[in-house]
Amino acid sequence: MTKSDLVEAIAARGDLTKARAELVVNCVFDAMAAALEAGDGLEIRGFGSFSVRPYKPYHGRNPRTGQPVHVPAKRLPFFKVGKELKELVNNSRAIADLDLDSEDDSAND
């Protein structure tokens, strides 16, 4: 799903114009980015939590040339999935796996 798909889904579900739905999506993403930029965590119950993790500098290598490269210290966003979302995804995958197994069985007949 792309950002424009999300805007369309929100517009349809919330009975909003696409322009207003896009404003809502942009406001939510901007607020999330601002919180992470400030070093704050973000928790959405049932969905997951976002945090910022610091990483130490290290020496890597350029995969193309093999030359050593210094990678500076950085802070990156990290997402930890919530229990409800994890269960939702796992259950839908189990259903898809069952569908694939039944198709394989019918192909063998």
C-alpha cells in the first residue's frame, strides 16, 4: 500500500474528500516524524511502537571495491510490532498457507 492508497482508503472509510484525507495523513506522519526527531518514542496500542536507537560508529567496506569505509554514529528509527497486529498478520498468513496447501493437493489429483 502506498501513501496515495492510504489516502484513498481513509477518504472512502471516513467519508472525506481526498484533499482532507491527505491532510490528515500528512499531519499524522509529520507528528510522528517530529516526535522521533526529538528523540521521543511513539506508541500506538494494538499496532506497535516506534523508538530511536543510537548506533555506534564502525568500519565497514564498500561491497563494490572492497575498500574500507568509516560509518559514522547514527540514530535510526526502530519499529516494534504490537501483539494484536502480530496476531492479525500471523492468522491471515495461516489462512493463506491453508489455501496454498489445498491448491497443491488438487493439482496432484
